[in-house]
Amino acid sequence: MDIGGRRRSEHFEDRGQGGGGGGGLPLHLLFGVVQMLGVKGVAVIGALLGVGYLVLPAGLKAQLFGALGGPGAGPQGSGSVCAASAENGKACDFSRVVLASTEDVWKDKFQSASLPEYGSAPGPYQNPTLVVFADGVSTGGCGNATSAVGPFYCPRDKKLYIDPGFYGVMEQKLKAPGDFAQAYVIAHEVGHHVQNLIGSTRLKVRGESENQVSVRVELQADCLAGVWGHTARASLSITEEDLKEALTAAHAIGDDALGHSNQDDYTHGTSTQRIRWFRRGFEGGDPKQCDTFAVTKYAEL
């Protein structure tokens, strides 16, 4: 993957160190927290760790964010996350290139009306903002969060949030290294933004639990991330080796790979499902083929 000479997005915020979130939890303690919280806690943290979107069942969401500092506005961080280290600086620059590429791809897709429709056609694409932070962050409508939550998207303020240190967690803890694996994380969260604009995150499915609907949402975001990869393949010189990195990441963050034995606790889908839907988007490049809500039976996702 080659980012040389590519445009950097201007929709980017560096929140600094330790802004909000009740003080934060170091990323290296993440798996200890998972063990401490038990099976239900694993479902919560694992969902968010797995490149998550805040569509958890209301009770679990309240429990998690209450522990992380509640919904109130927290203080801004100090200093610069991107300037804190050479590694962070590289991660910030890379993230801005990927975000700019998603802006170009989805602007065109929205203009050509090549998206699944849920009621009414969406208007022009609205660029999300990527917020980088360290330790903790206060969002504009989704409460406070610590780095332990992992990357997430807040639909109320239309912003993506990520601690650049998460890329190290991917490489060291999840065994999913590589720049395209990191790009997949950003593209997945942008996929949630696309869903927010077209309305699929607000859908309900008769006879299905909140967790099952969440799986549909997450698999669609994986597929939309694949659509971005397909469309940006030439401009970013994405290779077959890059594709393998993304598939490794998708496998690593499947609910089963994260150790969830009870399928009722699944919120993101199995490794096999995540790989299949990412591949579907990457190979076809058609957002309309990412309509997980058109799959009648949950078991056939």
C-alpha cells in the first residue's frame, strides 16, 4: 500500500492526551479487563474492541459507559497525540490519507446513487471527522470513553474516534499487523458513518434480538469497508498482500476468535462471516451488494 503523494484529509482533530473518559485505561491492560469482567463483559469489550459501533443493548451500554465516566462532557486533553512520538505521527498521517481516500470514494458513490435504500434516498455525502486521542475522550453525544473501548463511531456527532496506540494492539495482541489492516479499521468505522447517512443503523428486524441486528450492522460495515478497498485499489497501490492483512484482521476480530462461545452474545459476527462480507465488498465494489438486511434468514448471513 503506497500513500506517497496522496491527499491528507482536513477533517481531523488531535484531542491531545487524556481528554475525558474518567482518566483512561492503558491499552496494554485491555485483555486483563476483559478477563475481569467475565462473559458478559467480554461481549461488551470484545464488541467494541472488534472495531465497534455503539449499538450495544441499552443496559450493557449504560453499564459500560457509566464505568468509563458517564455521558457528560469531559475536559479536553493536553498536548498533541500526533506529536507525542514518531510512531504516533506516522499513524496520524496514515490515518488522514486513508480518511481522504474514503471521502473521495463515498462522495462518488452517493452522487451515483449506488447505495442500498432504506425508505428515502440519502442526500450528498457528508464527510465525517476523525478524532485521535490518548487515554480518554469526550464525544459529542455518545458519552465519555477510554482507550480500552477501541476505535468507534459516534452517530450523534458524526465522528470517528481512535487512539493511535490501537494499531499496536492489533499487531501485538490480535496478531493482525500491516498498514492495510489499519486502513480496514478506519474504513470499517467510515462504513458505520455511511450506514448512519443511509439509515440502516436504525432498522429493526422482526424476531431478532438487538445482538443479532448488531451483527447485520457490523457485517454491512465490513462489506462497505471492502467496497472502499476495491475502489481505492489502484490509487493506493493495494496489493494481494495488503488484502491478506485485512482478512487477517477481519478473522482476528470475529466473535468466535475473541473467545465468545455463546452465539447469543455475538454482536459482530464470526470470523468466517466477517471475512466473507469484506471480500464481497472488495471483490465486487458494489455497495448495493452489502445489504445484509436483505438476507431473510439470520443463519444465512
